[in-house]
Amino acid sequence: MSAPPRDSASPEGHGDQAARSQGDKSAADRPLHFIEQIVEDDLRTNKWNGRVLTRFPPEPNGYLHIGHAKSICLNFGLAAKYSGLCNLRFDDTNPTKEEDEYVESIQEDVRWLGFDWEDRLFYASDYFEQLYQWAEQLIRAGKAYVCDLTADETREYRGTLTAPGRDSPYRNRRVEENLDLFRRMRAGEFQDGERTLRAKIDMASPNLNMRDPVMYRILHATHHRTGDAWCIYPMYDFTHGQSDSLEKITHSICTLEFENHRPLYDWYCDELGIYHPQQIEFARLNLTYTVMSKRKLLALVKEGLVWGWDDPRLPTICGLRRRGYTPEAIRDFCDRIGVAKFNSTIDVAVLENALREDLNRRAPRAMAVLRPLKIVLTNYPADREEEVDAVNNPEDPAMGTRKVPFSRELVIEQDDFREDPPSKFFRLAPGREVRLRSAYIIKCVDVVKNAQGDIVELHCTYDPESHSGTPAANRKVKGTLHWVSARHALRATVRLFDHLFRTMDPEDVPPGADWHTNLNPNSLEVLDDCYLEPSLAAAKPGDHFQFERLGYFTADRVDSRPGRPVFNRSVALRDTWAKIEKNQR
């Protein structure tokens, strides 16, 4: 069993988290959200003897997603801000769906986001014996009984929102009989689903959660931690409040769907006469073009519709990490969207903007051509090579410059040339001049086509004085293009991702259809013959770059090899040219 929780909060070991919380740029600028106000009121009145102790309680039945990141940042962030503590506790009460793989992934994700539970790692299964004893206590008090109704019959007897429920025919069993049956349930005498233990509350309650809820069910399944020691398992509603109590949690923070469960949370603590934390609910995170249901995410993985839990198109934390998201960007996003009492849907662009702002400051620049079009500089000597100086990051002069090779044959993006350009198109066209980034001004003098009439090559001239420090170097032209020397290029694979779903609300489907209907068949484009400047051969898995004019890219953590990186586009740049051209079509 894990180390027992400390009763008093201490700032020791939380300096880094507190400093980071204070250092996130938006945190200091916003007003307190309603949970912070509750915590500050409690500290002012000394409600919890000056303690703040929260917990993050995931069920290990899948990988965490961006919605869990919001809860992680909230719970650990409150502890850091108020010199408190935050536990990590796994709600492992369903052995049929829980695995060690998920336990390990959750711990990795929490650490990657920048948080540390120190020695306070707990499991609901740590408390199985105590929970069982409390269940017997409720039976002896006449507050719980063993019920023989099937699951379908239990639902039928429960009633509806407009009709009260009906008492189970087993509701008034004698205490001795209930104790005997419950102990025999534990001993394994009955089959799965044959009996349950239910709380005896009020079958006419307007709150359906209070209509004699199930406390224990029979499951003959091997648990990932306790093995076959148990064949009865407590329900979540009978577990999380008492687990909070055992750990002396002060503020038990849940998402809004548990608001109607709070009376039951309170009932269990009050009837048992145990330490009683305060449950507080906040709105869960919903994002456009995204599903957040673990069930649907699992279906995407199991059905082979994505690569796995770490597919960069998924909202899972490991998927976002593989795509190139940084923990700083995710923490900033969670702070930007705030904490509210009412559900809403956040535009995924807000998440993307948080990443752009973070990578704009940290990512070195590089040049890459994804859809190459060959250029021959006809007046540049064929045997000549040189290096030009390129700025690594204009946002951070300390990052300095790098050398980029230049030669007679170059490649530019196909979209940077138009034989018949529209108005306000300031890139390359016949007879037009543009500047090559960090290099020379060139002019298109000829267009070479194949037998099918496709453009395969451009012949251009360069102005040798336009990059030499002479007055010609300051000559103004309207367009600046990125480029790569064809002779020196690193040939690489680049992946471009779009939303996994075509519609803002994937759940909005026609009658008779399901959410699969809205899957985007063009959510992934793989470009296998891209030209990258040679310095990118040294990129390590997880390294971030801004490919100039194209977006922010990250060397894939799984498929990259030494000298042969594979790049994922983390997020695109704001492309005004694309909007102009779209409007002119």
C-alpha cells in the first residue's frame, strides 16, 4: 500500500510548480475563477485548518486527453498556487477495463505536463478492505441491503425523471440476512450479476442517483493490482468520496456531470460519520472538430481508424506530444480558457494559437520545400557553391545564425509560382522578381514544361549584387520566398494533419447515422519527397522547428531515425495568401 497521506499541507517540494504557475504569462493577468475564490474563502475562514489538498483521480481504462489536462492543471495548479498538495489516485474499481499500460501512460502524461505527486500515489484498490468494512457498517445500520434484481430489472424499478421508482422486493431483508449474503458475495458463491449491494435511501427521490444506488457488483475478473483477491467491486459513487475522506482531501474537484451525484457523495460520508471533503464541480472541456469520449477514442484505436493512442490527430496527451505540442502551450491553453460552471465548446483554434505563440519564441527557423519546383539560375556558375547566413529565430537574437548552402539549382514551392498570376499575388511569375530568403533577388525568364503541359522547371537569373552589402542589396521587391539548394537538400518525409472530423460537432449527424459519418478522409497527407535544408539531418525526435512560411514542425518521436528525421506539422501558420487565392477562385 502507498504511503499514508499527510494531514497538513506543506510548500516543500513545490517551488518549481509554484514558480511555473506564477510564470505562465496569462495566469497573473486574469481574475480569480470561482474555485480559486472558494479556496481563498476557505483559507480566510480556516475551514480546513489552513490546508489545501486536492487530487487528480483518473480511471486507468484509457489514455488521457486534453480534457484531462485541464483537470490536471486545475488540481495541481491550485495546490501549487496555495502552497498545498495534490495526490494522484487511480480509480481502479473496474478490472474488466483497466490495465497497467494505462496506469503507466497516465503517470508519464502528468509528469510531462510538469507536475509531481511526490510520494502521494494512491489507488482506490488500496482501500478495498476499508470500503468493504464501511459497506458492512451501512448494512448493520439498516442503510444497505443485498438485492437479487437483474440489471434490467433494477433499471425498470428505478423509475424515470417524471415517475418515482418502486421498492425492490428485497429492500426489507433483515440485517443478518444481508450481512450473510454480502459475505457470501465476497466469498465468491454467486455468479456475475446475480446479486448487488444497494444503499437504502429513497426510491421516490427526484434525484435518480439517490434511488437506492448500487454500491457493489459481482465481477469474477482479475484485477491489475489485487489479482483474484476480490470478486466484488465497489461502484465509483461508493468509492471516490470515501477515498477522498481517507486521504483527507479538502477540495474534491469533479466535472459538471457529477453535480447530481454530490448528494450521494455527501450521504455516504454523513451516514458513515467520516471526514467529509467538499465536492466542487466545474465545466468539462469540449473542443470543436474533436471527440472527448474515452469510449469513442477507444473505438478509433480498436477499429484501426488511427495509428494508436498516440496518433497526432487525436486529442490524447500522448498524441498531442507526438504532434509537437509542448507542456507550456497546453498549460497556457488551460489557463486561457478558464474554469467555469457551465458547459461550452472551445474553438480548437484557441489551442492552436497557444502552441503558435509558444513555438514562435522557442523554435529555430529552417527552410523546407514540401512540393518542390526546380529553379535553374542560368547566370550562376554551375561549379560554384556558397553559404548564406540565415537568422535562427528573429524573436530570440541569442539563437544567432546558421549557414545555409546555395547553388545554381534550387527548389521552391509549387504554389509560389503562377504562370498567370492573380492580382495581389506577389510571388514568382514570368518576368517578375522576388527575393530568396537570406539570399539573392532572382527573376523568372523562362518556363519549361513537359509533353503534358505541366511546369517542371523555371529558368531564372540572379542579381549578384543583391546580397553583397552594396546598395543593390537593399533594393525592394514585393515577394520573399523560401528555398532549398537541390544539390545539398535532405530528402525527407513530412506529414500534414487536418482535423480528424469534418464538422465542428462530430456528434451532429443525420438520423440513422453515427459519429463515424463525420470522419475526415483527408485528415492525413504524407509527402515523401520533400527538400529540407541539410542542417535538419541533425534533428532529434521531438525537436521543434518553424519551416519558414509553412508552419511549425516536429521531428516524429516514433519514426525518426538518426540522420533521417520524419516531420509532423504541429500547427500551420496563418496564411493570408491562401485566403486571398480562395476568395479569387
